[in-house]
Amino acid sequence: MAKKVFVSVLALVLSLSFVLFNIFSKQLSMDNHENRFLTRFPAVLASRTGPEFIHNMNEFMIDSAPFRYKCVKLVNELEYKLFKTTDSSQVILGKEGWMFLKDGPNSGTPLANYQGILTYSPEELLTFCDGLEQRKNFYEKFGTTLTVVLAPCKPVVYGEYVPDCYPVINEENRTDMLADYVDKNTSVIMSYEKDRMRELKDTVQLYFPRDTHWNHAGALVALDKVLSQLGLPVETDFTEYGFTEGEPQEMDLPNLCGLYGIFPLCTDRVATNYDYEKDPRSVLIIGDSYSQYFVPYLEKRFASVQWEDVRSCSMDELVMSSQPDIVILEANERYMDAVFKQINGF
């Protein structure tokens, strides 16, 4: 009898939650703060097997539950406030309020790169460099100079904030190997400023503490390397750019672990003394979200600037159709697959 009463009450509560949610839905936040696509019913209908149907239906019911956003936020905030932990599959809590992205299918290998436990085979290095040199020579026929930027992962630069349970196994990681091999075996202009960033980080903050990205100061360190190799003037004393705090902004890592509003917003570092004579050439940027931080600087220096997502474009087609003067191909080291595809698709 008690079991039947419990089930009846539970069913009633669940039913009323849907009714109440629909009544007050206009007053409640229904935003997706999780940086992922929530499962919708078409995914359930598209299931091809029984186990897949059960999995998709379960995900759909969880993602569509009434008051889901409020409940997820409450549970995660309680866990953090009581135990200073998070059970997120995507985020680890670092030291002094810093956060880092975990390795995963959607996040690449930021921690494995930091720890130095991954490597490239000699064949991969050779294939990448041969494709890079061939593409450089091919683009030169259109009057285009190819440059490459390898963006270090945040833990590689700010490793002192990474939890001790993620020790560095090898100081030289696979990006170090790749950059060194490219430098010694090609004539392509490349920027990989990990060491420079480690020198500057105590002077100017270069990455957001609770975001996966570098800020505009970090982006400028990498960009200066490319511009200097192109023969353009840059500040030899990085502090002369006069960095000031930008507008506070929401960070992606608290969202990923369900701590939507518990942390203060982070501020950018903006160069206030960035003024150069306009260059008449055009620039095509092909990269991930890190490369978008190049855009405001390049727009101040060049007559034409175009940005394209490395994961959804063809670099060859863009170069042949628009024939830019300079191409900047950027890749974050945690996710190099897209750049390997662009280079090795020659």
C-alpha cells in the first residue's frame, strides 16, 4: 500500500511540474547554458536500434525535463559550495579559481598535450610538413603568403594552476615537436609562442581563468610573431601596448559544469596603444575560435580582413577565389585534426 501511495504521489508531482512549467515558462530562463546541443525528439525518431532508441529517449526526457535549468544549477552550486568539487565530464577545477577543459570527443586533448603524453609519428610530421611546403609554394603562384599559428592550450602556459593529479610527464609535448620540425624542414612562417607567453604571463594576463580561450593580449603575442616575420613593425616591449581591462564577460567553462552564475565575470586585456599605418594588403584568417581574437588587430593594420572557420571551409578554394595577399592558418594545439585535413588534403 505504501509503495502504491509513493508511486501515485511521485506521478502527481511529475505531472504537476509540467503544468506549472508551462504556466510560468515565460518568467523562467530556458536558455541552454551548457555549450552543447540538447537532445530533441527527432533524434529519438531517427534511432536505428533498440538500445539507441532507449538511449536517445532517456537523453530527450532528461534534456526536456521541466525546471531542468534551475535544478541543474542548484545541484551543481550545492556540490561546489559544500565540497569544492564538480562532477562535470568536461571541466576540472584548478587552483585559485582557475578552470580547465578536460580531454574529450568535443574538446580535443588539452590535458594530454600539457602532460606531454601524446606524440606524432615521424610519418605524420613528414606528411604535414611536405603538405605545408607544397601548399606554400602553390599559393605563391597567386601572390599569397601562407603563415601558420599554433595556439598553445591554456594549461601549457598556466600549468601552475592545474591540479597536481595531472603531472607533466614530458616537458616536450607533441606541439613542440611539430613546431620544431616545421621550423627545420620548411620555409613557412610559423608562430608558436609558448615560451614567450610563459615569460610574459606574470606581466600581462594572457588567458581567461575560467574560459578555454586566450584573451586579446594572448592573441597579440602570437600575432606579433607572424607580423614581425612578414617585415611589419611590432612592439619589442610588450607592455608598451598599454593593456587595460575590457568589459566583463561570461565564460564558457562555468557553463559547461553547470555553475552558471556562481563566479564573477572575467575581464579581457585590451591593447590601448595599437596604432599603425594602414597596409593596403588583404588578409584571410582560417582558424578556430582562438583566431577570432586576431580580427580587431588586423582590421586596424590591413585594408581587408576575412575570417573563416577551419572546420567548415576549403582553404584551397578560398585562396584561389579571393587571392588574398596573406593567409593566417591558426590551430589550437588541443585540436589539430582540422588543420591536418586542410594541409594534407593537397
